Amino acid sequence: MSQPDANKQIKALAERVDRLIEVTRRLQDENRSLRQSQEQLTSERSQLMTKNELARSRVEAMINRLKSLEQNA
């Protein structure tokens, strides 16, 4: 293999490595962003479940009061 061919191959390899580094950085950024979104959505889900449970409890309490009023009437 001649020196110019070896230099071309080294240059091509270096370019591929640079592209791989860039893709890796981009994927790391995307992964970080997705993890943050997942944490936010998990927190939001937890809050919504708490609100839902509170609403369910209140509805059950109202139903029980209505039943009690109905029995006393």
C-alpha cells in the first residue's frame, strides 16, 4: 500500500470516528432529555393518581351521605 493510499484511509477512518463521536454526543443528549421527560411524566402521573384518589374518596363520601339522607327520609 502506498503512502497516499494509507493517508486516505487514515483520513477516512478519522472522519468516521468524528461522525461516531458526534452521533454518540447527540444520543447522550437525547437520552438525557428523554430521562428528564420520563421523570417529569412519572411525577405528573403520581400527582394525578393522588388527585384521582382524593376525588374518588370525596364522591364515595357524598354517596354515603346521600344514602344516609335517603334512609332518614
